Amino acid sequence: MATITNINGTSDTDCRCGSWLNHWFNYNGGQSLPTYCSAPKCIKKDLVGAHVQKANSIDKEWYIVPLCQEHNKYTSDLVIPEFVNFAPASKKKTCER
């Protein structure tokens, strides 16, 4: 399991991918788009590309992971399965290269 911290206040940002969920799909390393939220036991399908950081880590980069709209608004740490790939949120390293 991986622990993440949601970065709130990023919904106004956009990228050339059309949505942050598309961005995740384009830059996550080949994982297919999930049917359900990445939060354990969540079966919601209203997915968005959530801006997150790895909690309790020296890695302070921002990443995108697929979460439902409810979990995207979480203010406490959230545990997701290790198999969920992280996509870099940096547009300069991805869609604006």
C-alpha cells in the first residue's frame, strides 16, 4: 500500500491532455484506465486525476492518480494499493515538453 496526501486547491489548473485523468493515462507508465476509484473498497466511477504527494516521503514531487470526486477532496492521508501507478504532475516534464 502507498500513502498519499491530496493537494487541495488545484482544480483550476489544466494541461494539454484535456483533463488530469487523461494526463494520468498518458504518463503513468502504461497502466490502463481503472473502472473504479483507487481508494480501497471504493466502487465509485466518477474519476478525476487527483493531484497528490507521497505521504511521509522525502519525495515532494506532485503526482496524478485516479480518484473519485469524493476522495479527491479528502484532507487526510489516504492509502491506495501499490499497483496504482503515479504520473508526474509536472507539465514541463510531460505534456509541455
